[in-house]
Amino acid sequence: MELLENIAEYYDELYPASDELKKFYAEETKDFVSPIKYLSIGCGSGTFEHYLAKGNADVTGLETVSSLLESANRKRRTQLMSLRFFQMSSLEMCRFLGKNFYNIITIPNDRIIYTHDTTLMSKLFYDCKQLLAQDGKLVIRLPNFEKYDTDSSISLPVRESIRVKLFSQIKISSDGKKLMYQELETGNGKHLVVTENAPVMLLTKNQIEQYAKEVGFTKFTFYGDLNHGEFTQKSDELIVVIT
């Protein structure tokens, strides 16, 4: 498990469904016919997915952390929305979900880096390709690791809200593995472990292109922020839209 239960109470604050996020996907989906079909891999507590469903999208969210999944389901106000959440990893999704169905597959909030095995990463891209409709898009959001010296420990930008801060550090083990450590600091000074000794893959722009091309994707557009800003080596994050 890449995330521990301690994150659930604060997830919506640390990973909000911001106006920038909403505008980004509105722009990316403007040419699709409603209802737009979304698959969110690592949907967390489902706040953004609920927003999409309220806007007449058909939304499927996958999550492996039970407390986050429970939070997502508690947000449901009506059974009439086209919205469903499953406790399922990306490894299982092609067995249970409809192929050639989704207009948008999104992997938000750095979750792709926890697929740390090269074979499983290839499978992830392959499965996404199988699940996407002919004109569908795969959208991935993760830190821009090109701005760091990846031979030493990496301290990622701190996420924070009024109540809490999330510190994330990637350390290098003696055998060269990259391991994620995350800790919450609450307003009263309490420290809570969120992620510990979790292997990660520090995906770069070129690696993403390579994995995607191997399974048949052909077009890649990279951004440095949710405002569709230009991606540079100094950007804090890497957002890629793949078709």
C-alpha cells in the first residue's frame, strides 16, 4: 500500500478539486460528446470525480486505500449520478472494465510513480490503451524529476492546508532503489506517517514517451502546470496528455 490511513482526513485539503484543475479538464474534453466517460486511477477521496459526475460525466474511480474509498462513497448525494468507485488496482482493471470505452483516463496526484516495476509500468500503459476509446486521452500528472539530482535524496514541494502540511522525501537505498517517505504535520505539532519505504519510479518525459509509444500511443503534449503552461526542466510538475 503506497498510502496509509492517516491521509484520509486531510486528503481533500491537500489534493483539492481546484478551479485550475476543473478548467484544465474542461479544455481537454471540449471536443467530446456528453456524457464524457472518465476513468480515474488512484482517485483518492473522489472529490473531483463527484464534481465531474454532477456535470453529467460518466465516472469510474479506482482506489486501493479503503479509507479513501469510504470517503469517496460517503460523498454520494444521489444514486442517480453516473458515478462508481471500486477498490481495485490498475493491475486488475482490464479484467473488469470495458475496453475501448473511456474518453479520458487520468492518473492524478503522483500516483503513477508507485508503479515502480518496469514490466508493470509497461502493462499500465498497455491496459490504458486497451480501455481508451479511439479518440481518447490519457492524462498523467506527477512531479518533474528532471529538476532534481536523482542520485541523492529528493525533497518534493510541501503540500499544505490551514490544518496540515504534507512532507514528501524520496531516499536512495543501499541497493539503488528509490523509496518514498511521507509525513503529515498537524497544526498542534503532531507527526503522522503517511508513506514509508514505498518503492517509486522517477518517471521522466522521455521515459513516458517510450512506454507510451511501445503500446501504440502516438501524440504527446507536455505541460508544466494546470494552466497549460509550457513544460521546462525547471517546472515543478509534469502533466502529459497522450493520445
